[in-house]
Amino acid sequence: MVFLNYVRPREDVDVLLVRKMEREALEAILAEDPFVAVAEYEVMNGNVNRAAEAFAGLKGVQLSA
């Protein structure tokens, strides 16, 4: 999971779900994100244990780096 912590005021907080990948590869992708000038990124590991019906296919997926 990648949490976007905006350093400028923002009403919403976004979370990106990223399949498990090498940390360096994920950081390279995030460095190209157009919001890099206004956001800080916090990368956390996790597993999807519960999901709404529409996201049931994500159950059991390992997330992040």
C-alpha cells in the first residue's frame, strides 16, 4: 500500500494498492508520479484479508514492497 500524504491542503487522502514488488522498482515508479512535487509517499506492507464484493478478487494478495 502506498499512502499519499499531501504537503499542501487536500480534502481527500488517496491510497494506491500495489502488488508486492522490489522496493527499488516501486520507488522508481513513484519518482515519476506527477504529484511528487506536492505529496510525500509512505509505503507499507500488507495483505488483503477482507474486501468489498466488488474487490473480492484482491483477497489474499500481498501488497507493497
